Amino acid sequence: MAATFATAGLLLFNAVSASAIYSSKHTNGYCKQLDIPVFATSESAIYDVPRVDSNIDAIAWAIYADTWSTPAGAARIIKNTTTSDTFNIHAQLCVPKTAGKKNDILHIATHGVHYDSRYWDPELDREKQSYVEATLRAGYSILTYDRLGVGKSDKPDAYDVVQAPLELEILRHLTLMARNGTLYSFAEKAKPANAAFNKVAKPASKVIHVGHSFGSFLTSAFIAKHSSLSDGAIVTGYLTSKYLGKAGMASFNAQFAPTSSTPFDRPSGYVVCQKSGIQTIFFAGNPKTAFTKEMLDYGDAIKQPVPIGEFSSAYRIIGLPGPDFKGPIQYMLPEFDFYICAGDCKGIYDLEELKKTYPKAADIEVAIQPNTGHAFTLHNNATAGYQVTYDFLAKNGL
Ligand SMILES: *[C@@H]1O[C@H](CO)[C@@H](O)[C@H](O)[C@H]1NC(C)=O
Ligand SMILES: *[C@@H]1O[C@H](CO)[C@@H](O)[C@H](O)[C@H]1NC(C)=O
Ligand SMILES: *[C@@H]1O[C@H](CO)[C@@H](O)[C@H](O)[C@H]1NC(C)=O
């Protein structure tokens, strides 16, 4: 008997370790990990922002940023500058296993602050939560990437370099690479070689831009400024209203990344949420049914420090009008989003206002994903929400 138990234990152990080793495998697609050198030039600025070099500085910065009399937007600029450099951007390009009608339609998904690209592809339970897996299952290709300053991408100066307009330029170059085919030739050559990937991968004829939170600021600005480079937009966890950001930076419960309770190797000006901040911003709904303890633990385990220059420069990309964008736009809002909707997204949007922002858009829809908080990929029922998105795209010929 003892031997039988031991054998069973060993089998279980093997199964667990095998799944850990192959965790980068996807059921519905072939994926390649890429490190893409992106040359970008953009307007930038030196902002009047307190330095953050300790945990005490981190809270002081949040209070300064939230204080009503702190100068906002351009009033904080000390000097206008230009940033121009080549940055390493870590990305994952996935193509569906079965080549169908949609594998030349590429989703480019941009994550928000406090996370990296794993937000779209949580390993906790890919079948039930991964937007990447669900998108491949629906037959599309998908590119996810770590924005500048997080994950496996470069982490330059938090104050003067990692700023919103530069990130918009990086997204533009990634989109151009997808459209002109260089992304695919780069991916085909990337190690390890994968013949199956090369067989299915084909240059994007259409690109759908998908965002979450700060990634949705970028997505919205992208379709406004570079309208002809996008065929459709899915804007999740973001909508402009009087409630946007009402919770304030103090709600992050931030610490300086190197001295935080889960230390990260980062330079001055990178701040990271404590677990309580992760819950406050990202998890909501009925705590018995909306998410599990494992989802919250995982949401904390994959958190990333944020370079604070993103916040001082965000105003430059928020609320830009998109008079020329012709594709469909879906807003996918978590019902109880605390940071974006002050805890309740129902009834706070004005469809007519959205239509004025994008007067030529083929279709504009606002969908609410019930019983979820801001990080809705990490809540129960996530895949049912993704299906609402695919249905919207299909209705619009995508
Ligand atoms: C920076 O540029 C903006 C926009 O061109 C301008 O309004 C602002 O006055 C400039 N600020 C400084 C300090 O030069
Ligand atoms: C494709 O776009 C990238 C990014 O803008 C650019 O660097 C590259 O030169 C372009 N390649 C071709 C063949 O057009
Ligand atoms: C799951 O999400 C779908 C799509 O939004 C929704 O119709 C359904 O009511 C949700 N189920 C629960 C239990 O919240």
C-alpha cells in the first residue's frame, strides 16, 4: 500500500512539475517570446515631481499627486524635451493552431499600470481567464507586450523617460511592424525555432487595438491620432467621466519598489502597490462570488512597479478627439470598477458624448461585465466577458 501511495505521489508531483515547465504552452495557439528593439522619438518633458527614493517618499508622492492645489498637466512642466532612443520591448506573438478566416486579424493588447503583459495571459487558469487563450480559441492572432518600464522590457528613468507620448510611439511602431510584416519575419527567426508557428503566422491584414486601464488611455489616443492604423478598438477598464481616478494615487498604498515588502530591482521613482492596494484598485464585486483568494494572491504575485513619469504625463493622451477613426469601438467596463467609475460603472456613460469623440466610428457599444472589479481578467466569468467582445467584433465583420 505504502508503495502505491508513494507512486501516486510521484505521479502527482510529475504532473505538477510538467505543467510548470510547459506553462508557456497554449492550448489553442503557438506563441513566441520576442525581444524587439524599437527605435522611438517623442515629445517629452521634465515635470515638477517629488523624487521617490524610500517608502516614506512613495506615500508623500501619492499625497502630492492627489492634493487639489497641486498644479495639473502642463502647469507642472519645467522644461519641454525630446526623447529619442532604442528600447527593448518584450512581447509575445501568438497565432491560432488552426488556420482559419481570422488568423490574419491581429489583436494588439496593451496592459495597464501595476501589471505587465501577464495581465492578458494569467497562468493561474488560462482556460478560464486568459484573454490570449480565448482570443486564439476564437481564431485570431494576438500580440501582447510589456510596456516600457515593466516586466522584461527596458526600465529607463522613471521621471523623464517613461512617459505616455513615448509609449504611444512604441505602440505605433509595433503596429507598423505588424502591418508591414517585419514583426512576423522577426518572430519566425526568434529562438527557439518553431516550424508550426511559421506555418500559420501570416502578416496582419487587420489590427484590433485592445487596452486595459492605462493601456486603454494609450489605445484611445492611438485610434484618435493614428486612425488609419487601426481597424477596431476594445477599451476595457476605462471611460472618461467625473469619477475617473477619484480613488486617487493614495489608494495604491504604494511603496518604493526596492524597499517594498516584495522588493524589486528598480531605480528611483518606481513605486509598487502593497497587496491591500492591489485589492482596493483591482478586485471588486461580491467577495464570495466575484473572485477567489487564489485570484487575489495571483494578482498580487504578478504586480509590477510603476515609473511615476507615466502619471505626470498621462494628461497628454487622455480625451483626444478621434474625428477620423472609422472602426468599431467597444467599451468593456467591469461593473464595480473602483478606480475608473468610483465603484459603479452602471449608468455613468453618455453614448452621445462618445459618438461626438469618434463621429465616424462604425459602431460604439458600452458593455458591462457583471460582478467584477478593475482587473476583470482575474475575476470569475472572465471568458463570458471576452465572448461579448468577440460577438461585437463579429457583428462588425472582424
Ligand atoms: C511646453 O510646451 C507646451 C506646449 O507646446 C507649452 O504650452 C508650454 O508653455 C511649454 N512649457 C515650457 C516650460 O516651456
Ligand atoms: C516596418 O515598420 C517598422 C516600424 O516602424 C520600421 O522600422 C521598418 O523599417 C518597416 N519596414 C518596412 C519593410 O517597411
Ligand atoms: C457572466 O458574463 C456574462 C457576459 O457578460 C453575463 O451575461 C452573465 O450574466 C455573467 N454571469 C454571472 C454569473 O455573472
